[in-house]
Amino acid sequence: MKINKFFPALFFGILFVFPACRETNFGDPVKQVSISRIDQMPNLPEPYKILDWRKKALDFDAYVFNFDTRICGNPVIWLDSAQRNIPQTTFGLYTAVNDSRQGPKNNNGEFHESLNSLAALLGGGLVGIDKTSQNGYNYVKMVQNYFNSDNGWNIVMNNTCPEVALLGGGYGRDWWYDVFPNVLYYAVCDVFPGVSGADSIQHVIAEQFCKADSVLNGNYDYSYFDYSQMKGMVNNIPLQQDAAGGHAYVLYAAYKKFGDPRYLQHAKSALEALLSQKESRFYEILLPMSAIVASRLNAEEGTQYDVKKILDWTFDGCQNPNGRYGWGVMAGRWGDYDVSGLQGSILDGGGYAFFMNSVKLTWPLVPMVKYEPQFATAIGKWMLNNVNACRLFYPGEIDDEHQWLPEMKGLTDNNIAYEGLRKTDCYGKESLKGIEPVALGDGPNWTPANPAESMFSLYSTSPVGILGAMVSETSESGILRINCNTTDFYSERPYPVYLYYNPHAENKVIGYYSEEKVDLFDIVTKKYIARGKSGSFEIELPALNASVIVELPSGMKLRSVDGRIVTKDNHVISYK
């Protein structure tokens, strides 16, 4: 048979062209899982306004870490030269504006809280401020004084010493106050690695938590834990079983940092102790920290932990009067304002939301969608509501009628927010009767000497940099670009990953920009939504759904391996 000399060339040409045209099928889209309380929230909250959160964070840092700043004659920051635990000078920040117990002239200048200082360093670092070298101070080194070695606990605690502990806060008697500073410290060390002495402190903390989890052996039914005696304790404070979530978070981070398999083992056992509860034991912040731990263990270690249970427990809140009764996430409208998404007490006075808790809840839940994309739409919808409502804590962002101190709203140049947003006033102010909601704070209730302006809360505002680094607006109103890498500490983050939620009833086109040529891959639909694009271009987002978009270098090859989507250089971009 005579073969046309052009046939082989034609055949091989077809062979090479067709694979290039045929897009790899990575499987069916990830079916979305709803969270019932998020279902009660509006798709698009009203009134709608998104702050420039990055600017808010930068302004807060510049205002607070300025030794010349004065509020009614008092500084905001001061130096503490008592040299507790470590022979160095540290610093203090007011917990609330002009708190009468604090400042350089009260209690030897030693009453300040790590929950505030560490969150401020974390927030500042996330928006790009070098807190290791700021105006001559290495603040990251200075916070090591909170590592309480003098008392034998050998963990980071809320104060530097027991001598000031009974003045306020929960040092050595309220479990979340003792565990969460270590969660914060680990995060700060990931943002600012290599600070002298930090690795040693982190290692000791991990050892303490490892020993504690061994002693507890699955039973976290305590109000707090004495890390010196290695003994669980019960007092008048409700039992805090969700402290196990804090242990799990720190131990998994320690495993990722140090590689010790004991830390992985105890991260799992602490998480299992939490998940063995019959109901939500949500107390303050530690329960949702377990969501990112469970999701990463499922993805990276092949476990099958029930992430939905953690989310339901978080959003529905604690329903047991013997626990932190009613502590959960708001879903509803107070007066003329949608307040859905904020965290606090669902029941107190009809609802009492807190700025600090609302911001910090984003920390574990946003990166979680990288590993559990079935929750992308739920978390995207919640985030839109939460971020919109968070502005209401600022005195300059809520009208005079709905705040307790309108005559002082310019006191801090709108840099420091009210501690809380309450459905109704709890102080009995005549002008606020029948008003919903009311921005206020608990400061005046902490001690009779506290002034009215102690309603403005530094500790509540200090983590604002989390939103500053995580959230930005897009070209379409109502659609946010949410950075899923911002708080995914101790993880590989080779490529940018963004969560987009479209709250509109129709598909929307938004602008996207990249200096380099990129491919955009959505791990929810498992499809490319743009390829070989650079500069300004547009992408389309589906109605009432979320996309989790991984930004890849243009031409990066992807393959499916055991149900995962993996790049040619072996980075997993999707675990589902």
C-alpha cells in the first residue's frame, strides 16, 4: 500500500494538538455543605459598607506604638523595667483607654496583658510592619517576658507575674486566658521567625502542653490547668473543655515546626477529647481554633475528623447553662443594622457582640476552606456579614444615636474601637432607651475608678491587622477578596489563594490584576477560570456561590493524585 508522505506528519500533528486542546478532568465540583446558623444570615447585609481595613490597621499601629500619643494626658504605651522572667525591659499597652489600674504610674507599671500586646504585634506584622525593628525597639523580643518561668508554669501567660494577676483578666485561674496567649505567641513567631530565644520558648511550651494532654488523658473537664503542678483545677468559672482546641492548635503548629511525632500524637488526642463532647463547650475563642487543626489533619494526615460539628458548635453556640451559656455567633438584625456574623453572647441582653472575638474568629475559619472547600460558600457568606458589621464598633462608623459616648467619638481619632456592640444598653442611659444596637464597652464595670472612655478598647482593636491583611474589596460591590493564606500559619503557602463569595442572584464579573502571567484555578469547581493572563483582566463568579481561587504561574502543570490536585513540583493545591 502506498502511504502518502504527508500522512505521518498529519498523524503526529493531530496527536500533539489534541492533548493540548483537551483539558484535564479533575472530577466533579465540590458539593457545598451548609451551616444552619449561617443560612439565617442575609446574602448581602445592609446597610453595606466595607472599611479599608489595611489602613485601619496601619493607623492603629502608628497611633498605639507612639510614645508621644496622649489620651486625656495619659500615654497609650509605656516601658516596664521590672524584668520579670527575663532580664530585659518589656512594654505595656492599656487594655482599655485610661484604665485606672494601668499605665507607668500604677502597679509599678506591670499590669498589662499579653492578649493585647501579642495581638497588636500579630496584626502589625500581618500588614507588613517590622515589629522587630520599630523606632529602635524589638517588640517581638520584648514580649518574651510574658513567658512565665519564675512561677514554674513555663508557658506564655496573660501577665508577667502573679503579683498583678488578680487586678483583672484570668491569669492562672481561667483556662482560655492561660492557653490563648500561647496560640498567639506561636502565630507571632511564624510571622517573625528567628528572634533570639523564641525557638526555646516555643519548644518549652510544646513540652508543657504535651505533658498536660498526657495527664488529662482525654478529660478536659476543668476550669483551668496548673501547668506547674500538672493538675486540672475546678473553681467558680465554668468548665472549659474547649481548651483542648488550644492545646491541639499549638501542638500541631509545634509538630510542623519541630517535627516531633509526640506533638502530632497529642494534637490528635487533644482534638479527640474536644470532639468527644456531647455538645458545644464554646467558651471564648479556643473551640474554633480546632477547626483549622481538624481540617489540616484531615488533609495532611488522612484523618476523618468532623469539621462540621466544630462549625455547628461554634456558630450555634453553647446551649448548656452550666457552660458559657449562649456564647456563639449572631444571626439577625438589631434596629436598622444587620449584625450577623459577629461573635459574642447570643443571649445577654438580646445579644452582645465583641470586636476582638469577631476579628479573631476569621483566623481559623478562613484558611480552613483551603483544606475543606465544601464550606467555602458558608464561610464566604459569613465573612461578608462579619466584615461588614465589624465597622460598627468604631465610634466614627456608627451614628451618634447608637453609641454610648458620641461626645468622645473623636478622642482617639477613630483608631480605637468600642469593646462591644450590644442589642440594648446595659447602663441605663436615658437617651439610649429603646435604641438598637448600642456601641459600648465593659471597662467602667471592671473597677469603680475606671472612666467612661474605658469603653474604648485597645485589646479589642489590637488584632485588626488580621482583617487588614485578609480582606479587600473588588470592583463589584458586595464581593470581597479574602486571602486564605493570611493566617494559615506553619503551612506551605507556595501560591496565593483567595476566597470569593458572590452574594448576588446573578453571575458577576470582577476585575483581577497580576503583574506576571498567571493561571487561576478554582478548587471548588475544579476548573480553570483564567489561563495565561496578566495585567488587568476579568473573571466571572457564579451567583450565590463561592470560589476558592489558586493563583498559579502560567503554564504550571496539574495532575490528579489519589484524589488530590498536585502541581508538577509536588505542591498540593486541593485535597478534595
